[in-house]
Amino acid sequence: MNIVIREIKWKAFNDEHKMKLFLALKFMSEVIKMLLVKSTLISIATY
């Protein structure tokens, strides 16, 4: 019984970890996109 509870806890922890990782990656890609757009606008403006 104890092993089952441990397994469930471990799975929940793993899922949470994956979700956090996914959100972090999504956030990073958004930031990179914003930076690219900004640098493009700046280069157009300075050109």
C-alpha cells in the first residue's frame, strides 16, 4: 500500500515538473520572439 502511495506522489511530482518545464520553455520562446521583433523594429528604424 505504501509503495502505491509513493508511486502516485512520484507521478504527481513528475507531472508537475514537466508542466513547469513546459511553461518555462513556452515563456522563453515568447521572450525570444519579442526580442527578435524588437531588434527587427530597431534595425528598420535605424535603417
